[in-house]
Amino acid sequence: MIKKVAILANGGDVSGFNAVIRAIVKTAENNGVECYGFIDGYNGLLKNDYEKLSTANDEPASGILAKGGSIIGSSTNANVFNYKVVNENGEIEYKDLSDVCIENIKKDGFDCLFTLGGDGTLKSARDFSTKGVNVIGVPKTIDNDVACTEITFGYNTAVSVAAEALDRLHTTGETHHRIMVLEVMGRYAGWIALESAIAGGADIALIPEIPFDINKAVEKINSRIAKGKRFSVVVVAEGAVPKGGQLTIQNTRNNGSGVDNTKLGGIGQIVAKQLEELTGLEARNTTLGYMQRGGTPTAFDRVLSTKYGAKAMELALQGKFGVLAVIKNGKLDSVSLEDVVGNNTKIGAVSGNTAESNLRKVTMDDDLVKTARNIGICLGD
């Protein structure tokens, strides 16, 4: 019997975190289950820092459906299986502190741990499951790159923000006869770039899955000029790579071992400069950045997040652990965390864009790719 559960939110913030938390708590309350939240993701689990969550009036989980961010915080640098520790002599050492977390869970009497996060978060969830913890994951990320599910919560809001930005850039580009470039997030997957390009009427979309030839983009722009359209709108994913080139990296962080420390960014400015030089039109780049992750979630994300949270609690009540709540064939379902991590099975292994990672990326037979090509969006190939 499930009597007491805990939630942690981990990784970059997204719109919809709180809607998931609310749904888990409300479903728990309707079934006589106590709900708690660890503060700041896996860091809170390690420190055993948590608070009770309730939807009663003026309680933490009340009135949070439309609120962005996470009421219980989040962490982007906490791989407790390979945790950065500074020794007394100042030397940095990486230790597996997962047993401390497991002891905290046992001591606190939690029957299940809900982990809300993306690739890295769910990798740790799988590792905890391997060590006997009752874990249920919920797929979060604006990048939409979690394996085994059709959509992650937070993604729709990010696309909507990017599409609105494109609407605004379109009018400026048309007025001043410029090439307007928008760099969007997504890391190693092009979902945000591709879908926002379609929604925002962009002429060119450069995504990580298709190494681009800048001359193909130039051809598209010149063909528009020949038709009397002296402006173009370009969407560039932060992980887009030119043919024969490399990722554009803004910097490399030191957030610990076993997490992706690469901070992407800057490809939009490079593309804008090249297009200006090759077409003769002025080009301007806008990097949307954290605007995509913050703020109130769309109605779609509120509903999706609520569905995910309710499903996760339902799985716990059914005693189905070591799984991820997913959308499969348009319906709520669950899959094993082992399937989610794929070949990335080593305890504490690095998550991210590695050969072992099981990231969900855009495939060339996806309807979005076909649609983009059908309506004449240049994908740089």
C-alpha cells in the first residue's frame, strides 16, 4: 500500500513543472496518500531537504497550475552517482553518494519517488531503480528529446514562445528588407526549431539532425528576392552544425561529472553574418534564450502536465515502479526506465549527446520534416 510519496523536479526549468506537481498531489490526496517535495532536485534528496505538499488553501501546492518554474526548485548539476565533492585540502573528488539518498528515502518512509526531468534526471532515476528504489519518472524538457514518449511537458510552451518571436521578427524583416535569424534552444534535437519554423512561417530552418550547407540557405533567400520578397526569416537550432563543421559552444561549465557541461550558443550570429555577406541583405540575429523556458504554460502544457502527473500517481497506486509515464500512440501509457536509457546502462554514466544516449531526435521520415519540405521551408540540405 502506498501511503507516503515524494516528488523531485530536476534539470532546467520548464513551464508545466508545477502543473505536474499539482496533479500528483491532488491524485494522492484523493487516494489518502501523503505527498512531499524534495527541494532543488537531487540535491535536496542528498541533503534530505523536503517539505509537505498540499492543495489546501494557502498550502504550497495550491493555486500553482498556471505558475511557471517549480515551487520545489530544481537542480542542473546534481548527479548523485558521481557527485562533485571538495575535500578539506581543496582538491575536487567525485563520489557515489546515491546510498546516502537511498538511506534518506528509507528513513523518511517514502514508498515512491517521482522524478520530473529529462535525459540526465531519468538516467539517475533508472540507476536508483536498479538499486531497489521505487521510482516513477515524468518526461520533462523543452527539447522534446526524451526517448519512448511522443511529447514532453514544457515543449509546447517553448514552441509557442518561439513562434510568437518569429511573428514579431517577420514584421521587422519585411519593413527593413532584412534577413531575421532566430536562434532557439533544443540542444541536440531540432524539434523546437522545426515546429516553430512551421508555426511562425519561417523560410529556412537549420536543425542538428541535418548538417547544413549555407549556400542552400543563400539559394532560398535569392529565390525569394527574385520574386520581389526582399526579406527572409531563418530559424537556427542552437545545436545546428554546418556540413563538415562542429557544434558552436559558448562555454564549458564545471557542474560536475556525469552531467552535460557543454553550453551551446552562438550559431545564430554566425549564420546571420554569413548570410549577410553572401546575399547583400542586412541580417540580424536574435537569440531567444531563457524566454523559452520561463513563464506561464500554454493550455496544452497545463493539460499534458496534469495528465502526466495523474498517470504517474496512478502507476504508483498500481505498484508499477521503475517506469516512465509516456504518451504512446496519443494515449497515456508507461515504459520501463531501462528502455528509456537504452544502452546508457552504466551506473553514474554521463548523460547527453553520447553514443550511448537514447535521445529522441528528429528523423527524416517525421511528418514535421515532410510538411516543412512540402511548403518550401529550406532545411539546409
